[in-house]
Amino acid sequence: MFAVGRGNGPRERTEGTGAPLITVPVELKDHGYEVLIGRGARHALAAAIRARLPSVRRAMVVTQQPLIDAGWVQTLDPGVPFEVTVVAGGEGAKTFSSLEALVRGFARAELNRDDVVVAAGGGTVTDLAGFAAAIFHRGMPYVNVASTLLGQVDAAIGGKTGVNVPEGKNLVGAFWQPAAVLCDTELLDSLPPREWACGRGEMAKYAFLGSGTPDGSILELPLADQVAQCVRIKAAVVGADERDHGHRAVLNYGHTLAHALEALAFEEGAASVPDLRHGEAVAIGLVFAALLARRLGRIDDERVELHRHVVERFGLRAELPPGIDPQRLLALIARDKKAHHDLSFVLDGPRGVEVVHGVSEDDVLATLAQMGSTQP
Ligand code: GLY
């Protein structure tokens, strides 16, 4: 981590957005906030900080080098003096050592609770910087400026912050809500294809959490409306169950197998690790969940096909990568924090998507076998 620049306060050219933004409220008991979505949303940063955090004196912008190289961090203006700090990108950077470097940097910059952290980047940055904000001085405000589709439809919203440990993803963290979230769709103009896939996997998930028949018709909307539609679904779920006491688990639809697949990459000494991004893993997880639900008699074949169809519409594949030991996956599934004390899955069914407890290992293994996972 190192400071790459400083700013000195408001600059008129970044005060307004110049374009209408979509506002989606996240309504919470104590600390609701707004998600602003659209081209140029990042230029609303100063206004959002002024409105939500009027006594803020300084900002620490936490970001990734590629966003500086692309020149867009230089267009960010928190409206108060600020420093810029760089963290490594990618899920592998969500570690305790990155967290320690970050909070030590906050300490050297003498940040306190009258200051604000601006987490500008993808899910790694918002998770890591949000967690740093949650624990530094026992909690200081932060604002997310989401730069990826995954961040804009999912990771930047909801207040779950944290880091990974070798034993699993996001095993250490805090609920700490941002004061505002800015989803600037202009930043998606240069998003690499695998990053689109990452976000599309979450969008495919939302297709099953929204109202009506799941399909890919959302993709026909303007991009800002696509993002807003997903954010509305997420905001409603988070508003109903901020602290994950039950209902919020539906946001993990497709994620139990996805996390197990991703956890393979974090296992020390893992021999062969599938090259899967989060959204790609979620797409596989959605079809796995549909097949498991079918096996348990919760849905019919047509509904399973619908899952395959939706995943395809979002441009994703549903096949399990070859050569993954089902017992290894089962062990990782059992260890996942969402599995609680028994094998629980978020599954589709007659009442829609809900948590199902007490799934047997045999059913999981049979479903994995159906997807081509066989004992080496
Ligand atoms: N930060 C992601 C969530 O709260 O779900």
C-alpha cells in the first residue's frame, strides 16, 4: 500500500453528475443509504459525502492500480482533502496482511472517525476497505464507488465486509453499512470479458430472486436499469434481514457449490484448481442447486431446464470443470459458513427460493455425480 496522490477539496467540475442517476434506497432500521446508479455516478461522490456525512474532514480513497492507470481515480473528488491508497486486486488480495497494511496506513495518515474511507474499485476493494473502516477506531464511515458489474449489482451493497482465510472465503468480517454507494456504469465500458461474466453470474441469480418467470429479459434494458433492477432486489432482501438471520441467505442462491469451487483455489497445496471467476462458479452452482432441488422433489425437469436456459442467456456455462473429487467438494461445502450445523442449501421450490436444511450427503454426492464429478 502506498499513497499515490493527494487532493485539496472540492473541485467544481466534479460537483454534479450532469446525467440523471437512478436512486435505489437501502432501507434499514438505523442506517439506511442510497445507491446511485448511472453514467457518471462517481461525480456525485462529493455531494453524497456532504449530504450523508456533513462533518467529514478528510477522505482516504482506497483503490486498485489499474483504476489509476485507466485515469478514472483521478476523476474522483470526495469534496474534502484526500489521499489515495492502493491495494492489490483480485480475491487473493482479501487477506489479513492486506488488511493490516491498510489499517496501518490509516493510522499513519492519522484518520479518525471524522474522516471517511472511499472504497473505489471491485468487490475486493469494497470488502477489504469496508472491513478496514469497520474496525479502524472501532468503526468509521465509508462510501463505495463500485467499478465492476459484480460490485455494482452485488458486492458493494449490503454491508457485509471481510477477508478470506486459507480455510474459506469471507470467514472473517463485519456487518458495516456504507454511507452511500455509487455505481458508475461508465466504468463498465472497459470491463474485461471475464469481469462481465463475474457480474452476469450474480445477475442470473437475481433472475430467480425477483418476481415473475426467471429469464434473461433484463439484458434488453439499458445497463443502468439492469444494475438498478438487481440492486432493488438486493436492497429489499437486505432491508428485510440486514444481519443474515434467515431470509438474507437467499442471496446465496447458487453460492454453496460456488464457494466450494472457489475455496479449492485457497486450499494450501491444491494440485489442480479450476480457473473459475466468482460469477462463473455461481452459474455452475445455480444449475447444481436446481438439480439438487429436482432430486429432492422440490421442482420438476422443466424448472431445471429453465435454470440451464437462464445461465446460458447470461452467457455462462453450467458444467462442472473435469477432475474435481466430489468428496473434496462435499468437505468444502460442509465447511462453508452458510452450511451452519447441517448440510443446508438455498434451493428453489414451490414457495420460491428458500433455505433447506438437513440435505443428505448422498443426495449432494449423487447430484455432483450427475454433473460429472467422479472419484479420481
Ligand atoms: N457486501 C456484500 C453484501 O453485503 O452482501
